[in-house]
Amino acid sequence: MERDLIVILEMFILVEIIIRDFKEKIILNRSNLTLLFIGLYFGILNDDLWARIIGSALYTLPFILIYTYGSDFFQKECLGLGDVKLMISIGTLLKFDNFFNVLLFINISFISALIFIVIRYFIFKNIDKEIAFGPFLIFSYVLLKYGGVYVKF
């Protein structure tokens, strides 16, 4: 019962992040911290806290590299800091099992964003200079966690 209520709270927060990121292109620290604490709570309950801490680092690392070096390479911001902080929370929720899931998560995130951009271009005949990337991170998380795509070796 307790886990179900926390998962429902997690889903409400994820929906809030999606809506706010699409409308305002901002992800609140309050939402990120709540997701982070939910992941740490599940880590304590399931006795896999270290796997969740390592997951928060490994899932976030590619996005930190894009955030820091992408702006140097492209001379503009490629990824917002809210997306990087969201990845810390999602990495804690997913935990680290193997590198395949990390690569799968990253690929699903970027491919789904690319598909969204292409579909939006063909429908509206324009491309926004900025898109909200948080919803695609959440899409990848939900697909891996609840969609059965998560692989255990």
C-alpha cells in the first residue's frame, strides 16, 4: 500500500514536470528533489542504495558532458541544468544494473526527441530553436521502468 502511494506520487510529479517543461521550459528543483528522495527511499527499502547512487552518477554522466562541452562546441546551450538534475533523480529511480540499460536509456531519449522534431516539422513546417528535453527523459524512464524494456542480465 505504501509503495503504491509513493509510485502514484512519483507519477504525479513526472506529469507535472512534463507539463511545466513543455509550457515554460523549466524543471523545478522541488520536483527533482522529491524524485531523488523517492529513489533513495526505495533504495533503503530494497537494500540497493549503492546501486541507486551509482545509477544516479552513471545515468547523469553523459548529460553532464553534453551540458558542459556541448555549449563550448556549438557556442550555445545544448541542454539545461534542470535536465541534468532530472537525470540525477531518474538515475536514482532506475538504479544501476548494467551498462546496456544506461545506453538504452540514452538512445531512447535522443531518438524519441528526434522523432518528435521530425513529426513537428512535417506538421507545422517550422522547427523551434529550443525544445523541452525533460519529457523525453521521462518517456525513456517510464518505458524502461514500467514498459518492460529494462534488461537484467
